[in-house]
Amino acid sequence: IYQNLESSLDKCQDVADIFEDIALKYG
């Protein structure tokens, strides 16, 4: 259970980084 939660948080962090990159490029 904890491992799944951790990988979910990692994915959320990756997505947040991608959104930041997009915001910087097109913002």
C-alpha cells in the first residue's frame, strides 16, 4: 500500500514538473 502511494506521489511530482515546463514555455 505504501509503495503504491509513494509511486503515485512521484507521478504527481513528474506531472507538476511537466506543467511547470509548459507554463514557462507558453506562459
